[in-house]
Amino acid sequence: MKAQPQTSDMTTNFKPQTSNPIPRSARIYVAGHLGLVGGGIWRAFQRHGYTNLIGRSIDELDLISQAAVEEFFAKEKPEYVVLVAAKVGGIHANSTYRGQFIYENLMIEMNVIHAAYKHGVKKLLFLGSSCIYPKLAPQPIKEEALLTGPLEPTNEPYAIAKIAGIRLCDAYNRQYGTNFISAMPTNMYGPGDNYHPENSHVLPALIRRFHEAKQSGAKEVVCWGTGTPLREFLYSDDLAEACVFLVEKANYKAMAFTDISGTVQSHINIGSGKEATIREIAETVKRVVGFTGEIKWDTSKPDGTPRKLMDSSRINALGWTPKVFLEEGLKQAYADFLSRMNG
């Protein structure tokens, strides 16, 4: 093992790394490359000229199996890792499969991050989620808000697993001198999303619901909750560009900061900086899909977190900003949905 003890000269200012560029032939493993986020990251690396990408489907590599992950790293010897693979879903899935969400995500993170350390990976980027932050965190949510209050109960198992992944990266960095960084994206949507009628996130669920209502000639679409919660969304290709940027430019020591409790942390937020109510979002999906009926709100269903806007000032200050905003992104997402339904 090549790792050395980490020194303690942590900074509070994120500074881009300008030396030692990554060779375009570097072996880069994208764990979860067939999903919404991973697929976008894979395409972004290709756009940037990287020629030696490594991906495995769930049938080819079971990340829950430590032995399988160890064998994969020993054979493939990736130099860089982007850990996107996770069990994900919306409110219904998180509430229904609580045991699976915490167990499977913990196992994936522990296996991949530990194997990356054992096999001398030069840099690892771990993708978390905005749900790691307290339900009632001050808005917009800064990175320092982590572990300052209770989590949203509906997705607590998933959030706890993601927090564990962040802390594992920090712990390995400080003990072993690894360069493992973590990014917290806001709510995602775009090509390759999961449109399952019950287990998908809010935007793909709405796209499918309005499309099916349009096709059937329904007079109304029923949406969960009151429609009042505020949500921020980021198009998947925008997140992908941010991830490539972080892999190329970021390092742990430059990202590290000390929170109010004196704990050293190093995760960074990635968001669009734009928010809208669920009601406004539903109206936008309705317009993009071309549904002409009414929207009814089932207030017996949970709203989830009342507001969740990320403070992305750290990564914005480095020069990264999103390019695709909601209505344009929804048009592209709906086109992707149609191509997959008709494929």
C-alpha cells in the first residue's frame, strides 16, 4: 500500500489543482456507468477525450460483494474512480425498502472505497446526495450544515449511508493520505432516468404520469402532497461536467474545511441555484408533455422536506456553473423518455 499519513495543514479555501494533469489514457472506473448520473459522467469523460474508461453492469460486477470488488480492482487496476453506483429511489421507495437502502448503499461504499485504498487509486470521487443535510437546515444549505440536525425521516436510511461514505473518505484521507473527495449533487434528472411508476424520483415520475394521462385521454393527474415544497433540480449533463471538473482539478487537502464543531470535512455541493415549488414543477412538466387536463393534489400523501436549496458557491467560485435549466432540460428528458418507451 502506497498511502502515507496525512498532514494537518487543512485550508478553508477550495483552490483548483493546476499541476499534474490526468493523462487522457488514464484508467478511469465509473461505478454505476449505466444509470442517470453515471451515464452522464461516462459521456462527459468521452467528450473530454478520455479513452480508457472502465464500466461494469450489475450483472458483471456485484458491488455488494467484497470478494467480487477486490477481484475486479486487482485485475483492472483503475487509477481513478468515480463512485456513482447506489440503490436510489423517491419517497415511496425510500420508505418501503428502508433496510435495503441502508444495507446495500453501505456495502457498495465500503467495498469500493476500501478497494480503492488497497490498490493505490490516485483519486476517488464519491457522489452523495443533498438528503445528507438536516430536514430543517438553514437555506441555502452550506456544506457546514452536515450533522447539525435531524434528517428527513422518509429517506433517513439512504442519507445515513451517504453520510457514512463521506466520513469514510475523510477518515481514509486523514489516516492513510488518500485523495478521496465527495460531491453532493442536488435533485437530478435527464437522459437515462428511472421512470418506474412507484420507485422513481419526482421529475421522472411526473413525466411518466402526465404522458400516460395524455395517451389515455384522462381528465386529471393526481400528484402527491400539497405542491408547496420547494425543490432545486440539476440536469444530469451539468452534474457530469462538474464531476469531470472535480476529478481533474480538485484534491482533498485543498477542499478540506473545519466546521463549527471543529470537525474536518471536505465535501462540496453541486446545484443549479434555482428552485421552484412542486406545483410549479408539475405545471412545467404538464406543459412540456402537452397534457391538457387538470392537476389534483392528494394532501394525504407526504410532502417530504419543505425546502432544499443547495449553496453551491464553493464550486461556482472555481468557474463551474450549470448550462441547462429546467424547461429546456425537461424537453430533453421527455424526448429521452419517448425514445425509450418506443425503443
